Amino acid sequence: MKKRLFATGFTAIVSAALSLAAFAQIGSPYIHDPSTVVECDGKYYTFGTGGGGLISEDGWSWHSGAVRPGGGVAPDAIKIGDRYLVVYSTTDRSNGLRYRSRVYAMWNKTLDPDSPDFEYTEPMDIAGSNGYEDCDGIDPGLMMGPDGRLWLVYGTYFGYTRVVELNPKNAVPISEPVDVALSCEAGEMMYNDGWYYLLATHGTCCSGVNSTYEIIVGRSKSPTGPFYDHIGRDMIHGGGKLLLASEPRRIGAGHFGRFIVSDGIEKMSFHFEGDLDRSGRSVLAMRPLMWKDGWPVAGEPFENGNYSIVSERRGYTLELAVNNVPLNGGRGMSRGGDAPVAPMADQKLEDVIGTWPEEQIDLRIGPQLFRPHQTWEITEVPEAGGYIGGAYCKITIAGTGRALTATADKEVTTVAEFTGAPEQLWRIDRMTDGTYRIMPKAVPGISEELVLVAVADSTPSLGAFDPANVNCKWSLKLLR
Amino acid sequence: MKHPILSKWRILAILAAAVFFSQGGIPARSQNVAASDGYRAVFSDYYTPATSVPATPGPDGFIRRWTLLEPIAKSFSSNSMLTDNYLSETMAEEYFKDQFTIIPEDGSKVKYGKTNLVWHALDSKKYFVNLLRFAEGYGKEYFQQMYWAVTIIDCEEDLKDVRLSGGANSGAVWYLNGEEVLRLTNDRDLIVDDCMSKRVTLHKGRNILRGAVLNGQGMATFCLRFVDEQGKPVTAYTVSSIMPKKRR
């Protein structure tokens, strides 16, 4: 963000229409240039341009209330040890220099403004631009490498984006800045599987619903570059592989931040500069962050609909353990000779539901036939709250109230009607490989986190999550 | 795809069975068996007689010692008929006295209708139990049959939160200590860890695992083992069959 400071202290308004919940954070997620989301004592925080920021109890519903002094633009935050390092930047135009900007760092023991330990240290000047060089020293981003080395990236469209190493104990620079990219904003770095990635934005900033902001990425084996895109173009030559741009009704994706939920589950935070469903405001957004062929991939927002829930273990689909009612017709091994050919109707719910028990029906995993007992409607339950990046869902047999539910014996079954009980609410996280983790909000009498697993090819259950275990992975195939 | 009944093979099987009965049995202690050299060889590829010395599951955990009942004919044309309802109705019938409580002795008989069926205590040489070869070996029809199996599991301590895991060709229902714990429906193949029970406890002392496998056409097999929470084989128990006193 460079030319326009958004007004601070957005007034909280009534949350967006419930139908929007699948696509954006709910509550009052109004922010520009959000910092990387950081968890502190069970709450989530992000800071924005102009000061202040957002707090969320669950990572889904956001409200103003985070406190960051210093004003300025485009902060970032990271937890190091038991402290939080917050950086932000300001530009001093008092002497007529348009790009004399400084990056400041300050520490805090907590991000909770209500905590007695909440107290920022004095802002410390750690990097910037002198106003005469091809760099505008704002938009700082922090990264802790796998070796414990701390890196700061900063810069805007005015010249180069730079990387400098900081002492992780005090955030004091311990290297000379290195130019790594040109004509980027909102730089952020991350490390994954032997590669350092430089995320940044290209496109027009600060134009609201007319912004062309988009997040691009390059990678390098070194935190100081060179960072190349997927066609081998150096980011210092303008290269960058597109990670995420605008979506329908959400315009101008920028200011990437990475949030690792657990091994195998990551989220990316950013803003859309203009949300057409929310008066064109700039809003915090989160998407699944996946990895493919060594490159980050932005997952699409979850969409309510009818799905096959397919186990990655064998490729079979979750189904009610009911009698398989055969379709009438078909010719088996016969080719049918010269008989006229006509389309057959799909099996319909009303064709089979009368054969199902009325109360509890257990589950199995079976070959996919696209039958009613295999068709699941997954819909968000807005009043049930959410988790980092998503809202809890109910999973019911399409056309019925029959709901997937976790049981006290650490198994899964279905009950005749959805009641909203926590064991009937499901958290659906896209994993970094593109598959899904499906986890009940609660399991009766069980404190440990359990997820839907295929313990056998044909048998679902609940078990501990292991991102390396294919039993924990599911694909959701949207049925049109 | 299962092949339709091949009548010539059925005829051959029946002829072989006649030879089988006339020449003395496999294993030798069984009273009503006989076999051609061919059937004797095939049978011995799959089975050895169980002994009075308790067996242990191998590292893979599969239970190889079973007391198998000579098959009971059932009439169903396709394994796809082995639905939940069909299995429920089938297992609700009484085929022989004390079918859910009997701990059969090797060589003992039960009466099914007017027919005496013999229990055979065997050790499978494979990780799975080949029921077709079992029936064939004892001169019995092997298509459209119901195969009962029982084994005794002795534990030195409770083994909690284990699962009975298995595969079958095709339908099967398994009971641990009298309770149904695992059901395999529809047309299935022999697949390791195809289906699992809920978490169960193998109690300290004696546990009885019994069940029935149904198959229409083609190969008839099953495999079973217990696994832990991580899906690893559970092997800390012994498996045995009841032997006649004279062979103990």
C-alpha cells in the first residue's frame, strides 16, 4: 500500500449476509493491508494500515479491536519465542522527498490488549529508504527461516524490493539489504521444502473495486534470491507466478500472509481491496494454501452443495450402510442388439428412502454409483461459528435431514435429523495436497481432536489426524 | 466379474468328490474324505491339520487356525444379493444346533437337515483361508455355499481398542464373543483390511471368534486379523482349535 491511507477505526456493522459466509470472513473483517494472521492465547490477530487491526475468537468471525500504535502502513507480525514482533512503516514527506520511508519494529509479550502484559516496546528504526534511491522502504514482511534466521523484506512499486537479515533476539539488521524484486508491493517470504518463496503483489493498489491487485510468487534456494518464477524469469526483472487475483465479486487480492494450522494444513490471509457484497470495502480473506509441484496454490473457497465424499485410501465413497437398491434396466453383458437406445433415469431419493431405517443408520465406504445413499449435502451453519478460515458445516444425505455425526465411542454414524449438536458440525479443511480433512467440532465425552478416517477400505471411523496418512484424506467431488 | 456357473467344472467336482470319498481323506484323521491325487495336492497347498499346540498369528497378524464346517448350500444367484437385509435374514436362520455358541471339536459333526456336516480344524498355509479349496478338498459343492468358521483366541491380558479387520469373497458376518462385530456386504473380493469392526476388546482369557462367509460363484475366501489404533497387526495372543482327546 503506498499512496492512500485508509481511514482507521472502521465502524462495526452487521455481519454480511449469511450466504456470503463461504467466501469471506464474517463479522466486521474490514481491513486494508492485513498483516500475517498470528495466534495469541487462543485468539487470532491481524493488523492493518493506519493502526489498529482485527481480533477473532475463532479465526472466522472478525471484529476490530487489535491495537497497534505508530500508524503508518502495511504492518506485519510474527511470534518469536514467547514474544511478538510487529513491524510497520511510515513515509516522511516533510522535506519534499516522496520516498523517504522507514520500517519500525516493536515487541510485545502479548497481542491481547486486555492482558496486563500488553505493552509495546518503543518503535525501533530497522530499515528503509533515504528518499533518493530506487526503493520505497515500506510494506515490511517478516519470515523466520528453518534455520532460525530472521528476514525482513520491504519495498513498493517505486524501485526495488529488498531483503535484509535481522537478529531474531532484537530485530536489529545484521546484513546489508539485497535487491530481490522490482515493481512489487507487500512482500512476504516463506519457506517450504528447501525453497524460499517471495510473495508480493502486482497491479493497481488502493483502487477499491477497480483494483487489479494480484499476488505473485517466485522462489529461490536462498532467502536473498534470486527469486525466479515458473518460467524462469527473475522477479527483479518483473517475474512472478500468479497465486491469486480477483474472484467474482471480490476484487484485488493482495498482502499475502501464511498461517500454518498444523502439518498438512495451511491458510493464506490477504485482503480483497473491494468486496462487492460489502459496499466495495476492503476485507480480510482467507483461503486454503496448497502446494503443487513446488509452488503454492490458492485453494478456492468452500462452496455449499451436494458432494461425493471420497476416501483417498481406495477411492470409494462414504455411504449409508443400507441395502443397495439396484437400478432396473441395463443389459449386463449383452450389447442390446438393435433395440432403440434411450437415456435411463438416475436413481432418486424417493425410489429408495422407504427401504432405509428411520433412526440411526451406520456408515460404510463403497464403490461410487452416484446413488442417493452416497450423496451428501454439505452446507455451512452460520450460527455454529467457525474456525480459522471457515465455518462449521452440517453434512446430510441430500434431500433429507439425516446427518453425519460423531459418537462417543469414537465412531461415526448418521441420525435421522440434524439438531445442531457439536458432534454434527464438521470442520472442513483443505490440506496442502488438495485433499480434505473432515473433523467434528466435538466428539461426545472425548477431549482429543479426532477426524474422519477410513480405517479400512470400506469402513469409516474417527481417528487421530496424521497428514501423512492417506486414511485421513478425503476428496469432495461436487455433484452438479 | 464373477463367472457364471461352469457346469463342466461342477460335474468334474462332483466326480472328483466321489473319488475323494472312496480313497480316504485329507487330512487322514477325517473320516469321510477321500481325494484324487490332484485334489489332495491342491488341498495340501492350502492347509495342514491343526494340532493341539496353540498357534500364534504371524507378524502380519492374520489368523490362520480355524475350525471350518463343511459348507451349507444357499440359493442366491449373485454376490450382489448379499445385502445387509439378506445377511441379517440369513444369519437369523438356524442351520444347526447351538450355531452361535458351539465350540466345535475337530471331526465333530452337526446335523443340518438330514445331513451330517463335519468340523475340520485346519491351519491355513496362506494369510487367507481358501474356502473353495476347503470344500473341494472334502468333496463338497463350493458354489452358492455358506461356510461357518470358528477359532479360539486366548489372551494373557485385555487387548483394548483393537479392531477386527478383514476381507472376504464375498459376504460375511463375524461375531466376537457372541456379538456381531463385522459385516461384509455385497460383492466383494479378498482384500486385506477391506472392512473393520468398531473398536473392541479381546478379553484376558478365552475369546471366541466365529462367523459365516457366503459366496455365490467363483473363489471363496476370507482373511482376518486384529489391528491396533494405528492399523498395525495385533499378535499378542494364541489361536487354537479343540482337538479330540485321543490326539491331545
